Amino acid sequence: MAFPDGFLFGSATASYQIEGAVDEDGRRPSIWDTFSRTPGKVVNGDTGDVADDHYHRLDEDLDLMASLGLEAYRFSIAWPRVIPEGRGAVNQAGLDFYSRLVDGLLARGIRPVATLYHWDLPQVLEDEGGWTVRSTAEAFADYARVVGQALGDRVHTWTTLNEPWCAAYLGYAAGVHAPGITDRLASLKAVHHLNLAHGLALKALREVVKPDAEFSVTLNLHVFRPVGDTGLDAQRRVAALGNAAFLGPMLEGVYPTDMLEVTRSITDWSFVEEGDLETINQPIDVLGVNYYSSSNVRLWDGAGERSRADGHNAGTATPWPGAEDVEFLPTEGPHTDMGWNIDPAGLEDLLTALSERYPGLPLMVTENGAAFPDEVRDGRVHDADRIDYVRRHLQAVQNVIARGVDVRGYFVWSLMDNFEWAFGYTKRFGIVRVDYDTLERTRKDSADWFAEVIRTRELPETP
Ligand code: FCB
């Protein structure tokens, strides 16, 4: 079966993970600069100081994308490059970099899919409360307008936020991501102000960008598989915090009652002001879905140790405020290098459920991919495991398309190996290898394979 006409094949990256050049041309620190420089926060003390040095290798990387035949490229814009003090003065040099990127994409026939926030909040704004305060959402809208004015004549798809779940709960509850705070109430305020930022930014963007631009947001929606008698109850609680906390306000204009119930001992949500939900509930053209793995859940029965076998649940504090009783059970293998299980059926379930709940809303897989401990042999990486992972998830996408689900594209995470947040450079997700000593880029077998999928618009037979 061929992928439908118009289905977009792309790859994704994020500014802090690839750019480097953290103090060049007027960029000021983000929360990830601060966090990665804090001892003990990132494996090996790795930072994004150099990363893939993409900032200085833009043309080479653009040529690489073109050589793969990418039809779209999903990148993020670093707020602290564009408005280094978080609000106020605009740094033209920062905007110019992204303008060159967008022009370079268009010159190669690649659609620019721009994300405004992939976690690199200007540190100065964190110093004023970060996402726990409303003023950050307002500053984000101003930043969105500035970027929209500069690039709005050329960017095809605008994404406000990448995975606000991670920004809020991993950043402010579990503390395993920047800014490294472990405060349940703070994380729920962050949820709301990220949602608000999304709504305010969409309003601002719509006023300044070209009329045929598309608007979206990317969520890491979770697939929870209920286990045993208490599985459904457990699933209801974490699905409220993990999925409905964003889908509810953004697409339905409400915070779900389940969520208010689960978090009742933490907050009455009085920081949600009159009119906020209407602001958040803006129409979007496409919903971005990031999917890697699934979780098995049930309620902890109080006996023995509570299992937290969830790849995103590794800190000492939980990223599930109010759902501390939910137990994450080990998943069936095989697992990737992240410890995440490989469950392509989860992607089918997720896309199907979304299409049923939100008929008429096109979906796009904005991230999917896998880290494996690649081995270099004769200068090559024969990553059959990554090919298999991507193939099975693309097959899942084909399966749901065949059943009538409107999926518009697939972006592999990631174009190249990069700074994998708290795991530093120890986890390799790229279809292109980066040698961190020489910064040389080498296509892995998966890159050749993906290029062939794009060229033929079909999944090749497996050998
Ligand atoms: C997602 C992030 C992305 C990358 C992948 C592996 O949660 O959006 O930046 O780190 O996971």
C-alpha cells in the first residue's frame, strides 16, 4: 500500500538539542543551559554548549536533509536567541539565523514546520517564576508575534508548544528536566500557563502570518494499558493528568472533572481566570502527536514496593501529581535504549481514539523513533533495530489510514544524534550519526532506508 498523496515525510529536531553556539550572536541562557550546568542533573555533566554545532553547520545540514529527500523539517526556535531577555528587545541576529534556515529549506523544496517552544525558556523568565506564573504566557505571546512577523510569510506550519506534559511535570514536579523543581502545585500551575501560552500565541500568530499557514500543537499523548481490577481506575487518573489536561482546554475548552478530582488535595485551580479557557480553546488545523511507547498501569495495593517502571518516571519525585497511587508496571520487551517498550499497536490505538474523539481534526505524527546503542563498523552504522522500529510504526500509521483516520504526515525523531536532555549524549536517536569528537555526520542504514520510503512512498518488503 502506498502512502496517500500529500502525506508528508519529515524529520524533527529541537534547538537546544542540536544548535550549540549558546552564547553567540546575542543568545542568553535558557533554563536548559542552567540545568545542564548544575552538577548531577545531566548524565556525564553534558551540556548543549556545542551539541551538533548545527548553528555553524546550517548549510551542510540542509544539504543532508535534501539528500534524504525530506519533504518537511520540524525544528524549534530558541526563544533566548530571539528575545534574549525573555521580553522586550528583539535580537535581529537570532531571527536572521531562523530566516536563513527557512529560506534554505524552501530553496530545497522542504516545508518548514516551526515549533515556538521546545523547552528552552529564557532563564530570566524562570527567575520570575517561569511557567508557574501567568506573565510567562503573556511574554510567550509577544515572542510568538515577533517570530510570526519575521517568518510568517514562509513558514508552512506553526506549532506553539512541544510536549507541554514534559515541560510542566518533568520540569516542575519530577524535577528531572529544567528547571528541576519538585513541587506538585507548581507543576499544575505550569500546566495551565502553558495551555494559556498556546492560546495566546495562536491569537497573536493569526494576526501576523500568511493566511494559508497551518496552526498546531504537539502533545506527547500517553497510551496507558490497564492491568487487573484497578487498571481502569488507574488509567482514568493518569489519562486525566497526561492527556486530557491539554486536550481538554485546547480542543474542548474545559478542564476535565477527572483532573480536578485527582488534583483536589493539591489545588482548587483558582489560578484559572475568567476567560482563560476560551483563550486556550483556539481552532487548530492539525494536531501533532509524539509517540514512542506505552505504559501498563494499575492502582498500588499498598503492599510491597510501588513499581515505577516507566521510562519517564525515573526521578525521586513523581511526574503524576495527585496520582501517586498509580503503579507503572514493567512492560513487555523488547525495549529501546531508553528502556521504553516497543508497542506500535499503541500508536494505532492512540490515533484511532483521537480520530473518534475529534472527528475532522487531521493528525500528524510529529515525533517517533528510537535510541539504540549503535555500533560503528567500517565507518557505518547498520541499525536494523531502528529500521524495524520505524517500519513497524509507519505500518501502524498505514493501518489507521486504511481505516479512514486522517493522518497527514510522519516525522522521524531525529534527523541526527543529539543532546537527549537528562541523558546527555548517551542516547542516540538519529538516523544520521554524529561523531561528537569531529562533529562529522554519517548516514546510518536507517537514513538510507527512510530515504527509500520517501522516494517510493511505500514500505519495502522486509528481507
Ligand atoms: C521527546 C522530545 C524530544 C526527544 C524525544 C526522544 O519527548 O520531544 O526532544 O528528546 O522525546
